[in-house]
Amino acid sequence: MAFTLPALPYGFDALEPHIDAKTMEIHSQKHHKAYIDNLNKALESAPELASKDIVTLLREIKSVPESIRPAVINNGGGHHNHAFFWESMAPSAGGEPSGALSDAIKASFGDFAKFKETFKQNGLTQFGSGWSWLVWDPAAAALKAIKKPNQDSPLMEGLVPVLGVDVWEHAYYLKYQNLRAGYIDAWWNVVNWKKADEAYAAAKAGK
């Protein structure tokens, strides 16, 4: 079955004033949809991949024919990254994590403040377009903060996303212009820690 655009779990204006409604509308309905459309087009030549969900497709990226692999990396990564991103945010959210995720962040980074700074710096120093991620590394049995260019997915390296922020200019330029730091600082106010905690628990359990 062809991939389809998921519905946002909130209205375009739900994350105001931190992320403006027009950015959310264009970002989700234009940019995300383009990734899905281009992914579906690329997969037309590989019907044997039609039964794979997006996570499996990215985890098994080396099994994708070389002729369409770049398109699947860019557009499949773009689809999964954005679907994950929308769920990672919520109105009236923000604050700090609690429970198991909070403990794991402290174990990996020392404290929450140090994690926030590392995560932010990864976003600021990602040259051009990309993402800053908090991921679970099954091999190390630990959380790590990484940055990835373009729409490259952590899944392709065996890592599991727990939290991610989009630092492509289309994610913030209407409101913040060239002030990526201001966007990241504001983004913390909409982080859905409940979803991040669920993602961490599932990743740690190997699900």
C-alpha cells in the first residue's frame, strides 16, 4: 500500500506562539506531503518493497535497490522524521522529562541542563539542513545526542529516535528568520515528554 500523509494530532495553531500556524500548515501539508509523494513514486519500480512499513524500510536500507536508494533515504527519511516530529510536540507541553527517561538522560549526560545544551549545540552546528536527535543506541545500551544531515534517519544506523528537532530552515524561517537558536529555545516549550518517554521505553524494550 502507498504511504499516506498522517493527520496532525493538533491544529495548525496549537503550538502558538512558539511555532506559528502558517509554518505548521506549510511544513506538514506541503513539505511532508512532498516526501510521501516522492517516496511512493520511487517505490513504484520496486513492488517487492510494498509490504514494508517505513521503519523496516529504513532499517533495511541496504536491501533497497541502488537505483532508488537515494530517493528512499531522502524521502523515506523525510516521511518518518516528520511523522515522528509531529508526535514529539504538543500544546501546553514542555518542562522536563520524568521517570525512566529523566534517569537515563542524567546517566548519559550528567543532568538535564547539560543534555539540553548538547542537543541545542548539535542543532546549531548542523551545517545547512538536518536534525538534532536524542536516540537510543542498542549496542551501547545508552542514550546519545547526535546530529544528522538532510533527512538521513537514525534508523539506518540501527539507532532508535527518542526525540528530534527539525533544523531545516523551512521549520522556522517564517517566524524566526535566521535565528535558529531562538527557534530551538522556543521549541522546548512544546516538547511532548510523554511521547518521548514512550519512545524511550519501546526502544529499550527492543520494540
